[in-house]
Amino acid sequence: MTNLYSNMNGSDIIITSRIRLARNIKDIPFPHELDENKSNEIIDKVYGTLSGDNLQGIGPFHLVRFNNLSSAERFSMVERHLISKELISNASKSATILNENENVSIMINEEDHIRLQVMMPGFKLKEALNYANELDDIIEGKIDYAFDNKLGYLTSCPTNVGTGLRASVMLHLPALSISKSVGGIRNTLNQVGMTIRGIYGEGSSSECSIYQVSNQVTLGLSEGEIINSLIAVVSKIVDQEKAARQVLNEKQGKELEDDLYRSIGILKYARMLSSHEALNLLSNVRMGIDMGIIKDVKPEVVNELIVKVQPATLQLQSDKELSGAGRDELRAAIVREAL
Amino acid sequence: MTNLYSNMNGSDIIITSRIRLARNIKDIPFPHELDENKSNEIIDKVYGTLSGDNLQGIGPFHLVRFNNLSSAERFSMVERHLISKELISNASKSATILNENENVSIMINEEDHIRLQVMMPGFKLKEALNYANELDDIIEGKIDYAFDNKLGYLTSCPTNVGTGLRASVMLHLPALSISKSVGGIRNTLNQVGMTIRGIYGEGSSSECSIYQVSNQVTLGLSEGEIINSLIAVVSKIVDQEKAARQVLNEKQGKELEDDLYRSIGILKYARMLSSHEALNLLSNVRMGIDMGIIKDVKPEVVNELIVKVQPATLQLQSDKELSGAGRDELRAAIVREAL
């Protein structure tokens, strides 16, 4: 299964960089005010801009409609960060456009008509922005965007008005999680118009210590300013995570090593694994690899498992509908197999 | 390292059978009233009866004095069930006589002058009693025992007067432990003059579900009666353990399997293991093997580890004095190595 993590080179603290541009079509109401016919017109219109041949080597793209997909297929796309939950809550009126390796996803009729998303493994915000801008130019060449000379791009939610840019970086922060430092970082980030949140699990907690740092404000800032301040902030968090790992290693080296190895032991032998436990253990193993403590597990395997063990993506790997216990068994089997 | 468990054939619920005969020498005060000189005379006298050549193929025997042994060496002998703690609390006045494979241990100047102990793997109370009687006859051929025609053999503690026989069976009862049934069994046994107690750990709890069932009363019963009633009681407990395992398997088969496999995973990967945790996990693995759930671990390996992981025996496997954490690391390393 293709997923972002499979593209990762090695096992860094920074997992992926993501750029999302919010765009709307001129003189058409925002999606929540549209009926199905009108929504479908927009889907066709946007997809039309990318289905031609003259795309400067970008593409090919294909359209994904949700009415043909099972619930597991839809939610697996959320788990793989291709689309938002909001997009499928409005499944009859929405769609997404994907490229072949699924690092581009252009959501249509989410909160805005167009949410163009580009993801790249590692710390590549500028590269992702360049790629997103190329795609944006192609679409803008054929569609008039809602744009105000003073405000910039107009969006459904005021926080996106301006550049319409949300830049984010996905980070693996196990040592900062263990030392309970993420709350402090959150407070600091809020003061500079940025945010950090757990990717898996509810609210601020993160089941496998994977967090997303992103800008909150787009109005009054240029794209370059947004990207540069995010790069500065993320670089600082990476340094903090490295320092926290070193402290952890110095203060509780043996306990840490024991903990990380036990995580492999359980992953390799358990017959039932909840999503919560599996993610926590995989996070431990990932940190162990990063820190040079664990040497006999390949980081790519762990990275792939982080996606494969999630409920909907897991369901897709079975040919029958699974109960909770059934999922826990299949999850354990897949983990054992992979490790 | 030789230990009882290495002789075990397979992995039954019944681990070992043990016979212990308490004897005292006529007209000499019980050990607690003797000074060092007199104690040493007794040691020499008893060892003298077994150091000759004419022992009907039994032997050879060697004498172990405790003043030459380190604390770890002494306590390792306790952990291997060769001697009692009481014997080494009186180390300057006591000794034991061992045969080569250490299934015979004749403690001298414990509570009684002589405590002759024979252990055999499996359910072999009668065989062990026959062997003990042979040895007893050899000693009695050269030493006059304190014996009363009405009461039988006289012993320091009234509960041993009569045959001086304590027969015991060591059992692995994980399912009865899990279902908290040992307390009920204890009450029943007390009513018929028998007792059950945990071998490792304090009081009634047992760290690796290994228990010893033995007779409490010797007066007024023949050796045969004691052995037969113990055989009957133990057979019943074995049936109860089997039934409890079946219930466990039927009611929580998947959880049980998960639990047992996780135990192997942790044993194989942990970098630190306390004695308590190691024994619990080894007990799980042993049950898993018995129940046919775990197939890739040899029972003999588990049985040996149950002794090897204990604190004093563990210390003997290192050339330097170990701290608590050092023992936990060595224990984990030995377990990993063995599995």
C-alpha cells in the first residue's frame, strides 16, 4: 500500500512537510450552500483543469468520488492524511483528485471549493510550496478564483483568508511527550500564530507521539514569511526533541533501552494489539532506531506499520468485516509478519 | 548448573517429589543446645556412616561445610531446594551431605541432628521414600537413633515425632492461581492434616505459581498412609489444575494466548528483569508449553531458568558482586541467551 511513510528516507524526527492552499471559485457560493447538482458542476470544472495533456509533466491525476467507496476505504484515506474527515462527512457532494503516488490531493467541496494539498517526506516545505504553486497556476489558468486585491484569496473560514496557505510539518516527538513538554511548546506557538496538535488520538494527546505543527494565521503575511517562520519554529522543536532524547538517555539509559526492547518483544509476539497500544509501541521502536539503540528493525517497516495498523486501513487488509477483537488480532498478525 | 529442574522429563504439572526424614542421635541433646565442638562431632559421625565403600551402590557422597562458602553460594543452595534457610542461619555448626547429582541432601544440625532429603523429578513419592529408607538404614546401621517404642522417632519439633516423615510434591498451578482457587484448596488441605504453600515469594503467594503440598502430621500415621493420602490429594489438585486450564482456555482463549506469547516476547527482549517478573513470565511460558499453545520453546530451558534467575544463583553466574540493577540486567541477559 502506498503511503507517505513508505517514501520516507530513514527515520528522522521530521516525518513529512505539507502545504495546503485554500481556493474558491469566483461568484459561486461556498460549498455548504450548494446543492448536489451545483457541487458536481464544481467537481467537473476543477477536475477538467487537470485532466488535459498540457500539464508541464505534472500528473496524471484521477478523480475519487466517495459514493463508490466503503466506509473503511473512505476512513483509510483519512488515516493516510489524503483527505480530511470533513470531506467525507459531505460525501455526496465532494471528491478529491489524486496523483499516482498520492502526494497530491486536491479536495473539492470541503470547506472551500478547492483545497490543494501537497505532501513531501522530510523537511521540504519550500519544495512542497513550489509544487503546490505550479498546480495552483494550472488551475488558475482555467478558473477565476475569488480574490480581493486588499485581502487576497477569499475563503469560507476567515482564518484562511489572504494567502489561503496552511503549511504544516509532521514530527515524531516521543522524548518531548515523555517529558510532558508539548504543552509548553503549544503555549509558545500560540503566541506566534502557530499550533501543535496530536495526529492520532483525541485532542492534544498523541498516541504515537506524532504531532503536526502548522501556521494558524494567513492574513497579512506573505507565503515566504509563513514558510520561513514555520521552518524556524520546527527547527527549534527538533533541537528540543534531540536534547530531550539525550537527557532521557543520560538519566534513564538502561530503563529506556529496556522499555524500547520490550516494545519490540511485545510487537513481535502479541496475538492481540489495540490501535492505541500498537502506535505507542511503534513510536518507541522508531525512537529506538533513531537513537541507534535498536539496530535490527528497518525504519521503513515501522513507518509503514504506523499507517497499516490504523482501524480503517486495517479493515481494508481483510476480506471480511472485522469486529473490534478481530481487528486487534489482524493488527497483531500484520505487525508480527512485518517485523 | 545441576538442578532438580534439569532432570525433569517434559513439563508436567507435577515438578518434583520430595521425602524428608527427621532423625536424632540417641542420648545427645537437640542441635540448638549443642556448642560448636559437639556439633562438629555429630557432623563427623554422620558423614562417617556414608563415606565408606560398602554403600550398596549408593553414593559417593561429599560433605559441604558453610564456612568456606560465600553468602551467594549458600543461598543458591536454598534456591535449589538442597537445604533450608534454617540450616545456614546456624552455619558454623551445620553441614550437609550431598550425592553427585544432588538429589540427596542430608542436612546435619538443622532443627534435628539429621534431616535426610531425597528429591525426584515427577510424581515419584514411593520411589523417593524407598531411596530415603535405604539411606536411612545405612546410617541407622552405624548410629543409634533416638526412638521411642510408643511414639516412634523423636524429633525436636513435636509435629515431626513418629515417622519423622515429611513428604511433599512441588506443583505448577498457574490456572488455579489465576482463578484464585489456591486459598480454598489450602482450607481443605488443612482439615486433612496437609498444607499447600508458595515456593517462591512470601507467605501464601507464589511468584511463579509453584506450590508445595506436604503432610503436616506424622504422629499416629504409618509412612504408607502418609504417602497414599498425599498421592490422593495431589492427584485431585492436578485434576483441578487441568480443569481450570480448560476453563481458562474456553472462556478467554485468545486473551490467554496473547498473554502467554507476550510473556515470551518480553523474556526474549527485556534488558532488565526482576526476579518477580521473570518468574511470573516463565510460569506463563511453562503453562503455554503444557497447554500446547507455545511450541517453539523447550520446556527444559524454562525449567532451568526458573532456578537460574533467582538472586543468589544468579550472583554465582557473575564474577563480580552485583547490585540490584546489575542483577536485573544479568538476569535479562541470561534469559535472552537461553531463549
